[in-house]
Amino acid sequence: MKLSIIVPVYNMASDNKLNFCLDSLINQTLSDYEIIAVNDASTDNSLDILREYEAKYPGFFKVITYERNRHQGGARNEGLKIAKGEWIGFIDSDDWVSNDYYETLIKRGEETGADMVGSNFTLAHEHSFKVGKVIDSNTLEQTGVMDVEKRKKLIVNSGSLVMKIYRRSMIFDNNLYFPEDMFYEDNAVGSVWMLYSKHFELVSGPLYYYYMHDDSTVHVVTQSKCEDRIKAMEILVSEMKKRGFFETYKEEIESIFIRLYLVNTLFGYMIDGKNKNYAFVKKIKKGMVETFPDFRNNKNYASIPDAEQKRMIDLFMKNSFAFYVYYNLLWTYRRLRKRFS
């Protein structure tokens, strides 16, 4: 079999989200592929929809289901267990792809001998194939036969795991997997996956449609999700050390840690988190100091936080309680000024 497409599904029945995604997969121009839809303990009628497709496309469309929600990482792992394709692809069940998406990527991979092929994507605000703002998930300077310098570029900006396909051997020969029972599983292992590619290629054209909607989990910040981001970064460092990559790529790994563990988590929590907890802010500082105490000397640091964030980080590292109080006061002032302006 040429390709296995793994689709984690959790409560995507409303507003035609799941159907639109699945129809885009059913209508691929590629022949000889399978769709593996994994129902991640949905509480709506997503499973009913999946069963309808399974009945209509027996053998071609396969459904896995279980009763405990394991998040996307668990669902993808279950899909990998039965995947038969020479190539493996993942898609989020609220997104969709052009009808030649997988044929185009596989053709590029087989023409060049690549083991990983990606594309850019377009932001979509409605269920259509109208091209909106186009985003580069990766860049051409990251492509080709991999060496240390290309891998450094690739792990700092690994792009999205779902906007790529992978040769089966790359995944299974290297025991690649996803953490389960957490958000931000891609953050934990995305850069690790990149280091096992021997040859990476990109195709042009926005072939993947990333759906922007209010129900998306990335738009809601909670302390629990911030805790998962911290956990993801801890897993990343642990995996890099266990697999023997840490020393070679230490500065690049530190860059990822600064961006996701410190900047995204700290400021995302302080801006949008409800019932902000100083103990959690202290935890972020403790982890930063213990893992990368000299992070401000990193060569990429200047390009990660903006100027205001740098000032805030300096205060945060000097006195985390002063940062916590000052940031809350500053954010309250700005919200009030905006309300009454």
C-alpha cells in the first residue's frame, strides 16, 4: 500500500468540520491508500459519522475507537499500530487538503529519494478551497540531503508535523512516537522527528488548509495547557539526551526551549490565563534556571522575544514576584485604557 493517512478525531461533528475533512481525504487523486480515523473518546456524534464512512468505504476507510480520551498523541500512536502504507501522513480532523495533496507529495518524495516531504499551508476561515493567507511551514534552505547545518535550521523551526508525509522506515526504524494524555505533543517530539530525516523536500502551493475557528484548542489558554507545554519541553530535552542529539544541537534545543517553555508559556499564561497563580510562574523560572541557566547568551536569543518581552524577562529572572505583580498591574491598566478610550 502506498499511503496511510491517520486522522485523530475528538468532537468534530458540528458545523460540518469532520465531514469536510474526510471528504477531502476520500477524494484524493492518489490510488492505493488507506484512511485510518481514530475516535479519541468523542462525546458528540463524531463516531457515528466515522461509522457511516466506514460502511460506505469498507476496507479503505478504517475506524479505531476507545473510551478514554488520550489526546492526539494517543490517537496517532493507535493509528500507527495498524498503518500499512509505504508513506505515513497525519491530518487534524478540522483541517482539509487539496485533492492532489498526497499524490503531489509522494511524487516529489519518490522522484528525489526523500524520506520526508512537506508543503506550505493556507489559513481558512470557511469550508471552501479558497486560498487565504499562505504560511510557509518550512523554508527551502532547510531542504535537500540533510547535514548538521541543515538539521540545525530544521529543528529550530521544524514546522508542523501534519503538513508533511514520512517514509514508513523513518518512523518505525527509529521508534518514533507521540506522547499521550497531553496537549502540545508535537512540541515534545517534532524536532526529534526532524533529526531522523536523511532527505527533506518541499512542494510549492498551499495544498493544506488550516481551519481557523473559535473552538480550536490552540485559542484557549488554561494553566493545564501551560503545564502540558512545560511537560512537552521536558520530554523534548529528555528525548534529545536519550537519543544522543543533545550535545551536537544544544544551542538549537535551547532556542526551542526559550521560545516555547519561557516566552510562549509565560506570556501566554500571564495574558490569557484565568486565576493566575504565582506558584506556577515560579515553576517556570525554576525549570528555566535548572535546564538552561545562561539562556540569554544563546546566539538566537535576540530574535526570540520582542523588546518588551526581553525587559520583562530580565525582571522575571531578577525577581519573579516583582514581575508577577508588575505584569498584572500593567495588563489591567491596558485593558482599562482600551475599554474607556
